[in-house]
Amino acid sequence: MARPGFVLEVDKSTPPLLFWRGEGFSLEKLPAGRSRVIYPPEPLEAIKDVDGAILEALLNPIDSEPLPALLFPGMKLTIAFDDVSLPLPKMERPDNRQRVIEAVLDLAAAAGVDDVHLIAALGLHRRMHEYELRHALGDRIYDAFHGRGQLYQHDAEDLDNLEVVGTTDQGEVLEINKRAAESDLLVYVNINSVAMDGGWKSVCTGLASYRSLSHHHNPTTLENTKSLMGHRDHSALHQSVWRLGKVLRDSGPRIFQIETTLNTDMFPSPFDFINKREWEWTAKDRAIYLGTTKSLKRTPIKMARKIFHGMQGPHRMTSVQAGETSAVHEVTLQHVYRQQLVEVQGQTDILTMGIPFVCPYNPDGVMNPVLVMCMGLGYLFNMYRNKPLVREGGVIIMTHPTYKDFNPVHHPSYIDFYEQVLADTTNPAEMSRKWEQQFAEDEWYRHLYRTGNAYHGVHPFYAWYWGAHGLQHAGKVIIVGGEPAVVRRLGFTPASTMDDAFEIASDVVGRHPTISHMHVPALLVADVK
Amino acid sequence: MSRLVYSRKPGKFAIARLAGAVKPGAGAHVGPLALQSDEPLALPTPEWVRLRPRLAGICGSDLALVDGTASAYFDPLVSYPFTPGHEVVADVVDADGSPGRRVVVVPVLSCVTRGISPECPACAAGQINLCERVAYGHLAAGLQTGFCADTGGGWSHEMVAHPSQLVDVPDDFSDEAAVLIEPTACAVHAAKRFTGAQTVIIGAGTLGLLTLAAITATPRRKKNSGPIIVTARYPEQRRLAKELAADVVCTTDEMPRLVRSRTGSLVVGDQLTSGAPTVIDCVGSSDSISQALRVVAPGGCVHMVGMPGNVSVELTSLWHRETSISGCYAYTHADFATAIEVIRRHDLGRLVSATYPLADYTEAIAIAAAAGRRGAVKIAFDMRGKH
């Protein structure tokens, strides 16, 4: 049976702790007597009969008629699915999306439905490469649908193929993919890696236009999103999305939501030591760690990226539920929390975190400096329920090489954002006011988003806004091991070692601060009491 | 009288070229430049006057000469041996040998200085920089003082000049400010190409910074003028460019992306489909001209302010997009008056980073060749001490 997560109080016998540093690792000693490490629960036991569980969910949905009852000949059926940003790392084949969609297609075929479209719900993310679509959906689905033009990717800039569904009582316009809006049934297939995903956010972001997304992806909303992974009442983003969801439910197509959760068995051998607790490392684990870190230091960065991004996570499905969106999502949240929640008593002065090689916005790409900020302050900082692990005005310390390196195919507007916007300001509200429109309406970015594999021109702003609450909350942010000029461009403070970082932090939190370290991976949500 | 002398010595010229390729400025150690003690120069005609240089700047064209990279084009336009130095602030030597007026030299050796009458059409129109007679008349060949065997140059304790070449230095000007009048006049001349539309200045060495200063001082720059984007390689250059009111300062790598973004351009290959109407190249290398052509708008113009020499550039885009490359050489007398105002407005004397006696010429030239990297801008020779 999987052991629950727990909090380790660091003492003199605690071994050095594993920190990600991009495409590498380091072991760091934390001060004894005032540091604690939050370990996630061990991977939950997976569903043994995945296909059986999927079919069961489709036939016995929550607050909905069974899927076969919603299918009929001559209908328009659209299946939307989460894009390449989930899960991380990509899962071993067959991907859960493939398994779920195959089951849906079998039922559709049995019901005589032949007008079926599959849409990758990109939002403003980059278009998936063919190999990524094949990985997510399987060759059979790809070959059957893509050639006939029935498998494609959402285009938030294709004005001819967007449709306004309605407007919320606060003036938020819901504009989504026209095919989805005009379908008799829209099936949305989720991979719910974290608590903030799924629910009404699936359609209201994944299939939405820029106009629609800008209602909640903005500095004001995200600064007031005090609980991205916890209570929806404390998340201005989710409140906006749920208002849009009401419009969708009342005026949009019928939706059949399918959500799946994963366990946290994220890294395959030989990297499975990452998932373990340091004092339980075997001699073999230590040898692999040493060998891996030494060889990674000698490996050209491009090769190291290839190795890491080529990894396929052994994560397995822990639940699948289908039916009415809100009801399904409530069940999903329970499964996510069952896997990720760790009870923690109180906040500390400092929060430390290792930033890995990947975040949701750079699969098969480069973790550029903007994404380092987004991963640290947007994602990891927000992995809490109730209140942040670090007190307001405290210090966040990340470890990452933070190089000035970008993937020009995936992140063209990120380069300009780094060079032009961050050179001007790191303040989310100010950059939104001065720069966002120019990037959002840039014809070149639009072209690359629509025809290439580039994130939308405005996406770096969204990545930055994602960390808006963290920026506002922290008194200082330090990056250990980053290129100093790049770290300063982000508005943060560089430090060469963890000890230097603590020394620098002492200006803000004194000489004997309390410290929390999030042991990621795997994913965890700190339930801070 | 001691002076630095550049002689025609093909062997040493070749060695200087090799040394300069290894380490910029190293040509001074091994090339045809040498410190000599000579008799004073004869006055070409009685109206000429003797000058005692106080400061004389080291310019990019001087460095090209020292390192053997100057174009062969200049061969018939100079006369050997000559004393370099055309950025000069000097005292006029009075009849009794005492120092008189403090002046800067307009170094172009045009028709008047050469005793040519009637003047060529360009000189008659006041455009002495376009003089058609720089290799004729009673002077030896030489497009400027500092490249002519008969006039001497600023890198010396004595030189000669025609009265028409002299511009009085305002009393409130330091020698450091005064020595920048000549290069600033070049910049003023270049700044006339500024139209108010978006402008890119490539390079933030002395010439780039002074051109920027001249543009930002011009009344043609209004609140609604297009942004001025300056590429700067080194931190001090970036700081100064911002101080001199560039709208955007970026690295050379960043510049094409920045121009693309500011002009809403698309991209085809490496070429912007739109771009900046005006690009002022203050570097003059193959790379800088190529980059200028990649970011200049269709129908726009690349103005060569930096001396280009022998470069290799793909010109298909110039043909296809009807862009042009235009030379921008020297100045007119009127530009000197404007230069004085620009220097005063921006307090440009601070750009003189260090001065050296003639005896330390190898070190001075080495520092000048690496000025940007060392956080320096203008290096000059200082003759105010012992003769």
C-alpha cells in the first residue's frame, strides 16, 4: 500500500536533499532544526483494468445519461482532448487519451455516428507535432481521422471558426470553437494532472478565443487567484471560468466531460531514484545519481534535453469519471487530492524548490527564463491549499541554470518578451498595459501560431501573469545557479550556492529563518493549516 | 619636433595587417607607424599657419590604417610619409612663436586649401566633403589633414593648416570637448539623413554615440518621431546610448527581432518584410551592412557613416526591395557650428575616456582598438606637456 505524504523535520542525520536544476540535479543540505521537507504521497495503486473502468464510466456517468443514450445517427459529435502540456513527462503508450477516445469512438460507431471530429484543445498553446498527436491518440485514430480532415487543432485566431456562445453577468464573452459549439454533443477528454485543471476550465480555455481567455488570464485576476490548486472560492480565475461554464451549460452544446487522474509514478528507470526519499536510496540509487549527474555535466545541453524529453513516465490511471462537468470534476478533485495532498502545519520564512527541465509550456523544448519564473512562482508556489507554504513577504529560493536560451520555433514571442518587455518592466499590470496588445495582435506571431508550432504571441504574458500572485506574495526571489544577468532580467536575485542564497535571504527573513522544501517530483499539494 | 609618421613600407604594412588580425591595435608595434624627431614642416604658402596640437583623437579610420586594413582605394588619395591625426584641437603659433587662438581643424583639404581657383562645383556649393580636387593643387595628395605629407597631422607637436581650416574653440569648452568637435561634425552631417521615421543606428562606438547625440539634438526629432533603436555591444555603450536619449538600446543579435516587433513586420527567411525606413551603419563591416539590409524597409536607405572598406555583401534584397546604400562622409563648415551646439547640449567632452603622450602611442592605440570592451569611448593623444 502506498505510504501517505509526510513532513520531515530536518536534523543533523538528514542526508542532503535532491534538487532539480533544469537538465540536472544537485544535493543540498538544509539547516537542521529549522527546516522541513514536504514529501508527496507515494504513487497510488493504479486501476488494473483501465479499459473496463473507462467503459464503466461511460456507461454509468455522474449526473448524466449514459454516453450511448446521447449518441444517434446523423448527429455531430466532437471529441476535444487535452494537448501536449499534459502529462509531464509524457506517459508511456498507450496514452490515456487514446484509451478513452477509442472507447468513445467504439460507442459512437455502434450508434451509427459518422460525423465525428477530434480537436486538440490547444487554447493559445502551440500546435502539436504529428508525432505528439500520434503519441496521444495512437496511430489508428490518427490515420483514420487526420487524413480526412476530421482530426485537427483548435485555432483561437480563426475568426471564421469561432462562435460566441454567450456572455456572463459580468460581461465576460464566451467564444469557442465553432464546430464544438455547433455539435450535438461535445465530449471533452481530460488528463487531470493537478487540481486546477478540468471542470469548466477544459472547454472555456482549451477551445476558447483570445478574447474569451483574456477575461481571466490577466494580472488582476491572477493576482487575486489566491488558491489555484485549492478552494475555488479563493481563485478569481476559477470563479471567472465557472461563470463562463454556466453560460456554456445554459447556451452551449451538450457536454459530456471525461476526467482521468494519474498516480505520481513519473520517472522511469534509471531516473526512478528521483521519486524516492533520500534516506531510502540504496547503494545502487546513489551510484546511479552520481553517474547520472556526472555524465549530465559533460553532456551537451541539447543532448541532455533530448534524453530528458525523450523519457516516458510510467504514471498510471487512478480514476476515470464521466458525465456532467461540475459533478465529474468534484470527484476528480478528490482523486487528485488523495494522491497529492500533504498536511502541513503553518507557513515558513523560506520556500525552496528545484526547477526541473520541463513545465507545461515546453514539452520537447527549452525551459527558457520566462518559463522558469512561471514554473517556480506560477506552478510550484501555488501547489497549496488554504495558504501558501511561505509566509507573505518571505523568500522563495529556486535552483535552475536559468540560461538565456529559447526554442525559436515554439517560443518566438517569448524571445521578444524577454528582450523587450522584461527589459522594460517585470510588473504584470504594467506590462499588460504597455505591451500586451502589441504582442497579442502581432501578425507574425499570429502566423506562426496558426501555421507553425509556436505559442500564441500573448502567451509569454500569460506565463508571467501565472506567477503574479507569487511575485506579489514573496519578499524576495532567489535563483541558485542561474546566469546572473538572466536572473536579474527576471527581477530576481542570483546566488551561486544554496548557502549564498540563505545569506542573501537573511536581509529579508533574518539569520535563523524557518525553511520548507517542496520535494518535487512528484507532484504534491501542501494543505497548509 | 616629434611626431608619429606613417611611411609607405609594404613589408611592414603586411606584418601590421597580420598583427592587427590577431589583436586589434597590435599593428602599432610592428607596422609602418613610428615616432620621429623632424625639422618643422615648411608652410605650403605664406598664408598657412603653424599649429601646436593640444589633443588629437584616435579615430576608427586611423586604427584601420595602423592595422593595415585600410582600403587600397585611399592609396592615390594620400601622400607618404604623413602624420596621422585629423581630430585636432590646437593653438595657432603666433609670429613670435607664442600660442595664439585655440582652434579645431576642419581637416578636409579642399580647393581653397590647395590654392585651386576656380573651386570645383562641390566646393563652390560649400560641400567641401565632396571636393573633386583632393589629389591636386599645390599640396601633395591627401583627402584630409592627417593623410597628407605636406600638412602634418595632429599626432605631433607641430603641424600646418590653412586659415580656412580653422574654427575657433569657444572659451567655455575644455580641450576634451573641443577634440570631439570634428567627429561630432561628421555625426551632424549623418544626422541630416534622419527623417523622423523609425531609425536604427548600428554601433555605439564614438561615431554611433555622436550620431545619436546629433539626432536627438536636432529639432527634426519631435515627440511623435519614430523610435531610435541603437545597437550597443558593451555595457558602457548601452548606458551612454540611453543617456543620449535612444528610445531602445539592444544588442546586435536582438536588433532584427526588435525592429520586426516594432514595425509589425513578417519574416521571410532572415529578411524582414517591412522594417525601418532609415538605418545608419556606424560600423561599416560586412556583417553590419548585411544586417542593415535585412532590417531596412522596402524603399528605405542604409547610410554608411562608418568607413566600410572592402566588404562582401549579398545585394539581391537591395535590388528586390528597392533599398539603397548611401555614403555619408565628413562634413561642411556649417556642420562644425552645429557640432559645437550638440557637444554643449549633451556635455560630450565626457566621452574622452583617456589621453596618452605621443611616446606611449602603442599603448594608446591598443586601448583605442579595444575601447568598447574596456568601457572607454574616445582615446586621444595629449601634447600639452613637454615638447
